[in-house]
Amino acid sequence: MAFEGLSERLQSSIKKMKGKGKVSEEDVKEMMREVRLALLEADVNFKVVKKFVADVKERAVGQDVMESLTPGQQVIKVVNEELTRLMGGEQSKINTASKPPTVVMMVGLQGAGKTTTTGKLANYLRKNHNRKPLLVAADIYRPAAIKQLETLGKQLDMPVFSLGDQVSPVEIARKAVEHAKEEHHDYVLIDTAGRLHIDNELMDELQQVKAEVKPDEVLLVVDAMTGQDAVNVAESFNEQLELSGVVLTKLDGDTRGGAAISVKAVTDTPIKFAGMGEKIDQLEPFHPERMASRILGMGDVLSLIEKAQTGVDEDKARELERKMRTNDLSFDDFLEQLAQVKEMGPLDEILNMMPGAGKMKGLKNVQVDDKQLAHIEAIVKSMTKYERENPSVMNASRKKRIAKGSGRSIQEVNRLLKQFEEMKKMMKQMTGMQKGKGKKKGGFQMPFM
């Protein structure tokens, strides 16, 4: 996950503030030295770091501790608010034309993931906003880009407008918008040409396309893993094209994350979306306040709940809660929950959204392989219905048959059975604790593993 090193350093510097009745200037100075180093190591722009440190220092020095907050919490509140402001303050939504179609130009250098992001954005608009996008193949210099977009179109069952590689991008864009009006598409996503480096020829062409179709959005796709270079690219594109937004890709990777913190401050262009993985549905709206919370180890509960709400059936959740209270869970329930968890996305991504997950023993740097989930599923599906409902009947011969049927070892079968029993006990304890606290039945439940 991006920001891991930054998170650790910020949190460790804040820990030193605990136990003091008031935040002194020396305390803040010492902490801000650590914060400054952490941000620079994360590849945040030097000027941005300088201003950020000065702003936090000015707000934090001498502030009386708020009621029920420790000095450390008071300073982390200031850091959180300033980080949020630095990344845009609030979510910047995609522009919509007063009369359809809304035209979106996707621009960027080669290798940033522009074509894939165009497909992801189309999928997001249809899935989350019930829109009808048209994908436009306007990168005529790289035949593979046209083919890639057509493949994405087939995968998504979405139309792709293409006139091959012998027609100018300006003409392709113009005719695509005309076609979208005739076919009642409400979004036109134009995948423009990229280059390995910014050059005048590329910019001239992009300016011509922009002048012809007058897009409602010009979104720059940049690779977050390129760090400070991503900010430089954004600055150059913004000077030539007046960007309306940025999409950061590979924000889930082994990246220092400086681009996310710097790009808004340097270009005054909001980050509108973040690519959080390679899959077609792993594009998320960028929420500065949620990203700041993740960086400071507070988790991202709102995003977690949103993911859960899209993947969890409420009636099934209530039935599951009843079974947890009565210790009546079966492997069929387990399979059902496994399917819902998989709908929410990669487990390591879900864990990163949990407040304090980074501090939990055993969860730090956890890598959850999707193959492991497939192996578990294979073992459970190799059981008979009677065995799934009554795991206690398992004997040596049954385990041997299940292992053979699933292609896994007997040790793996034994491990799963043991973990399942431990989980049942834990879930019963948890529901007992909740009941003791007067928790209402049928409330929100996180799917179990």
C-alpha cells in the first residue's frame, strides 16, 4: 500500500507527544522535523513540504488541548486537516454537461495506464451512475492501443468507436461525438495518443482535439509510482491543456505516495480518481479526507462501509447474526460469506481500510493471495452437504476423500476445520459482547473469513 513508510514515521513522531498537558513550541518543532523528513522521503515536492510544515506549526503551537483529547491527538487532528486540505479538501466530482453527451478527454504519457483507465472509468460510470458511455480509440500511432480498447469494450460489453489508424485523431473525436448524440450515449471517453516524453507535436494534436470537441473534462492519467516525475508531468500537461482533473494509477503499489500529496498543491488541479489495482473495477473516486486518514493510520471506515454495502445482503446478514449467536454456523454459510468478501475486493486492501490495522499483530504487511481463497473454496465444495452442515462428523476417511477431491493435502483440510471451529467460538464471543453492550439485532456485520 502507498504511504506505508510515511504512515509509520508520522505515527511514531506523534507518539512522542503523549502525556503532555500542552503542546509547546519545542514539542511541535521536534515533531515537524520528523514530519518534514517523512514527507521528503515519500517524494513530496520540497516547496509543498516547506509550506505544509509551516502551516501545521502555526496552528499547533500553543493550542490548548481540546476536551477529551491528548496533545498527540490534538496535533494529529491538525496534521490530518492540513493533509486533507493539501490534497484538495473535499472530493472533486466528475463534470457533467448540461446537455448530453459529456465529453471526457483522457491524456497522459505512455505506460501510465491511460487506455486501461479509460475502460475502468467507463465501467465506473455505468456501474455506479447508470450511465451509457462510448469508448473512443483516438490513439492512431500505437495500433496496440486501438486493439486494447476494443478488447476492453468486449470485456465490458460496451461500444468502442474506431476509424482505424489512418484518420486524424481530431476527425475521430469529432465523428465520435456525433455518433454518441445519434446513439444517445451520455458520456464520450476519448483515449488520446501518448508519448514516452512530452513533445510539441503531441501537445499540438491534443490542443486541436480539445478545440474541436470542447470537452467537459480533460483528465490526466499519471503513474503514482513515478513520484515527483508524476507532478512534473501534471505541471507540463496543465500548462498546455488546462487540465480539469488527474487520475492517479498504481496507488496500491509499492509507491511512496508523494504524487498524491503534491499534485494538487503544485498544479491546482484536483485528483478525481485513484487506480487501486489492475482489475477493471479497481478505480475509486479520490476522497482527500479519507486518504489523509489512511496515511495517518486512522483507516478509511467510510470506504469500507461502502464496499460492504455493495457486497452484503442485509437479510442474509441478519440470518448470519442469528447463527453466530446460536453457534449454528455451517460451511455453507462460510462459502456464502467468502463470496461476499470477494465481491468487496482484495483482502489486503480491505484490511488497509481498518483503523489501526497496521498496528495489529499479524496484520502488518499481510499479503492475501487470491489462490488461497480458491483453495479454501475447493476444500469446502469437496464436502458433501451433510458434512458442510455437520463438520463434527469428519473422520480420517472423509478427510482423505475431501483432500483428494479438492487437490489439496490432508494437512490443509485439518487446518481449515480447526480454524473454522476457532472462528465459530470467536464469533459467538463477539456477538455475546455486542449483546451485553445493548447492540441492536440486525445491525451492520462485517463478513467473516
